[in-house]
Amino acid sequence: MVFFPELEQARLLRRYKRFLADIELANGEQLTIHCPNTGSMLNCMREGGQVWFSRSNDPKRKLPGTWEISETPQGRLACVNTGRANAVVEEALRAGVITELAGFTLLKREVPYGEERSRIDFYLEYADGAKAYVEVKSVTLGYPDTPVAAFPDAVTQRGAKHLRELAALARQGIRAVQLYCVNLTGIEAVRPAEEIDAAYAQALRAAVAEGVEVLAYGTRLDARELVVERALPVLLNP
């Protein structure tokens, strides 16, 4: 995924009210932009750190831009726009980069399913009649002195619900996949953030025991592009 229009660089002044961020451009101009991330963004940002944002010319928008990338306190880059994860994963699926899911003949997004009224990120069909339900989560939580990222960065009842829905599919013999899209540079593996949400970590292990597949893919990220690049190991019991 190439960022278009080209991202602009600025300095983070503060994030507040969850969805707002004040930034300062190199010429001293200050802007309030949209922060498209509902999580805590733990270890993703620091006041005074570098950020990159996309600017919109849509006159209907209240804010002129969207926060896309953040320089983390550890010196990594994180794509904090969680809406980018599904788009970049779709590119990778269609290009055959995610080899475990390659060969499908039909791809649909946001398909309703499950007893808890969920919507799956990707529904895939294959020529032999097989189906796969794929839930995507964007991973941006990193820690100092380790290349292992973690998910989630805040308690997520919704994430646990998705795991229950996937487990229910797996019990029926339907292929169910939890895919972690690691939108953070310098990462070599992913683990559940049990120290943040023990219930989610337990739900993940329970889902795996029921037959849910867990995949993780790292991305190449800079101010020009975001590209799914390589498979990463998932450490269920780090």
C-alpha cells in the first residue's frame, strides 16, 4: 500500500479525548488531526516525537488530517491508523503473500456470522468448496529491549468475542483464522499481552485448543508505504 497523498511529517504535541491529536509542522503551524485508534496506543507515542499524517481536502471534514504513523519511544515506527490493517491484508491476500490462505476463488469483507452477531473481516471460498473466516487484528504494542510485540494494548471484550465466534466455527469443522497484522517495525514475534488482558490471552489459547489457526505477519513500514512482508511466530505461552 502506497500512501497517497504523500504523508506529511510533524511533531506530536498531545493526544487527547482518544480521537484527537495536536501536532506542529516544521514551519511552526499547529493542527488538530484525527487519531483513528480506539486503543490505548501504549508505547506507540511520545510528546515531542515524530508523526506522519495524511491531509484531506474534503470540505465536509471537520479535521484536516489523519494520524497515520508514529515514532515510538523505542525508536520504532508504528502505523497507528488501525483502519489500514484490513486494506493492507487484503492486498497481501490477493497477491498470495499470506501463503497459508492462498488459492481462494472468492473474497468478501465484513460478512455477518456467529451467534454473537459479529462481522468477519474476510470470508474466503476455495474451488474445492472449502471456506475460511479470517479475523484481523492490528498489532502496535512493543516493549524496550525485545523484538516481541504484544496484543492487545488495552482490555478488549470485543476481541475476546471474536475469538469465541472463531472457536464456534472451528468446532463445526469450518476453517477459522486469527491473523495478527504487525504494523510495527523491528518485530520478530507476537504474543498475547496477558499482563494487560488476561481474559483475552485465555480466550486465545482456548480458541487454539478448539482448532482456530493463529497467524502473524509483519509489515514493511515507512513514510511512503505499508506492505505485508513476512510470517512471524506467535508465542502463545511466552
